[in-house]
Amino acid sequence: PVLWWNEERPRSAWTEQLFLIDRVGPGPALLPSDRMLRAQALGLCHEIMEGENFGFLHFLRLRLAEGFEGPGGNFAKTYGWTEEGGKKAFDEMCDFLKLIDG
């Protein structure tokens, strides 16, 4: 997705979008002003949003759990989903949840 704001250039990277929303949004800050805390927050965001991390793996698991199709269907083939990959994704998701819980 791409985010536009007024006359500014479009933002397509989630990090740019997060900083823009934080800057122009009317509510409380999304990111801490303290540099170290902001770095930690962005690290957690990266684990959720970047590539094949928590958000993506959770999306895939939900789609397959909905009965949308089995691991051999078109959706699974498009995203390279296998039974082995599903087990690995579940383990990685559990590891991430332990990280943010502890």
C-alpha cells in the first residue's frame, strides 16, 4: 500500500508510513520520543510487519484455518505454503509472542 499526505511525496515503506502517521496524526504519539525506546519499538514493528514475520505468517495461517483451501491449493502455492512451513511458522509466531510477553 502507498500513503499520500497533502502535497508530500508518496510513502510506500511501512517505516515511512509509520513516521508520517505519527507526525500528522491528531492522537497521542505512536512512537516514543526517547531514541532508545523508539529503536526498540521499531524493532518490534519490524518483527510484526517486515517480510515473512509475524503479521505475514499469521495472515497465512488464518487463511488456511478458515478452510479457504488446503496446503496444495492455489493460495498456498502462490505464497509457498507447505505443511512443514506451517509448523515452522507456528513455532516462529510462538517465539515472537514470548518475546513481547516477557
